[in-house]
Amino acid sequence: MEEINRFFNDINDVRRDAEIDRSQVGEYLEAIKAFSRLTYQSLYVIDYQTRAFEYVSENPLFLCGKSSEEVKALGYGFYFQNVKPEDVELLIKINEAGFEFYENIPVDERKLYSISYDFYLINSKKNMVLVNHKLTPMFLTESGQIWKSLCIVSLSNNSTSGNIVVSREGSDELWRFDPVAGRWENDEKIKLSQRGYEILSLYASGLTINEIGEKLFISADTVKFHRKKLFEKIGVNNIAEALSYAKTNKLL
């Protein structure tokens, strides 16, 4: 229990007697369950008052060979069983830095922010899989602490743990966390050209180079040219990395 408590701190300590407008919850879990049936991503809900997982979807990526009910019962204990030890320490550091960041955001804006980062899961075959984890607040206490948050897990196309980014809905501003220096650095989303945006969107829809060319009335070689310029602009090597970057940085 002491280890698990390292994921929590006084900044977001949602006590049993915290003032919470419980009418905001409604039937929200039914909506999340419906969403989980439509996506390849793993979803789970953290309740910071009970310090537990309230819901875990059936997607196998996050389960590491366990059932969703087993992962739900483990809660934060799951991380100590199925995350690389160095990355457990990274996650604790991200938690601390994330809550400190949120503390400086006006309460009425906190739901607009989300955080994204990568870490290694150890699956049922004892292999390590790098995943991307996104978290955003769903419900707050009256004083602005995060009561419940939604987490989405998918495969990462990066090559290392970390890559910690906070973004704000409707803004081009980003904040990147340097875990070594222990500080947030302000940045801006890269703006794609219109052609780059079109090509990336069509790739995301599953079209091939030739199909994209036909759609945009350009040759396959021209598609490749714009794709190369896009890769150079966002600093990636292939289309899988480009789509991952676009997803993480909300370019699409």
C-alpha cells in the first residue's frame, strides 16, 4: 500500500469528505463502455478519491494477460506488476509534475487539458511493449481537484519512454516535461501545410499512395514528395511515426 501511495500527493488528495457535485456523473460509464466497443485503444477510469480504477475495458493491450476485472481489482498495484521498474519511477515523477502543472491552471479551464507520455508494459509473455498513455480530467471536486480521469492506452511509435506532453484543447500551445531537469518547457504545435494535412488525413483513413494521388488529383511521386517534406518537418522516419506524432500532438 505504501508503494501505491507514491502515486498520490497532497496537491490532489481527494478526501472522503471532499465537496463534490455528484450530479455531474450521470450515466457516464455507459458512454465510456460504448466508446470502448468502437475503439482499438484500451480505456480505463481512475477515481482519485478511492485511489482505484473504476472501469477497465476489455482491450487486451493494457491487460497484460489478465482479465479486466483483475486489473480493476489491482488498481495502481497493476503498475508495480506490469511496468518496467525504471518506468514506474518515471510514472511517479510524471504524476507529481502533472499535478503541480494542473495546480497552476484556473479551475474552470482544467478539463481542457490532457497529458500524454510513453512507458513500457510487461505483457503476459514477459515481453516489453512501449505504449502511449493519455489522461484527461472528467470530473472535478468543488475546489478543482481531479476526482475522476479518463485514460487511453495505445501502442506508441516512439522508441523510448517519456515524451511527456501537456496540451490544451483549442490551443496551439504545448508544454513538454524534461524529467532530468524536472521542468516544463513551453512549445507550440507544428503547423502542417494544407497539402501535408490532406495527405496525413488520407493516410489515417487507410488509403495507399496511389489512392491518395487519385483523391488529390496528383501523381504518386508528388504524394511521396509531400510525404518526405512532412517527415522532415515533424522529425519522423515513416508514416506510422507521423500518424503517432499527429495523434499525440493533436494535428489531425
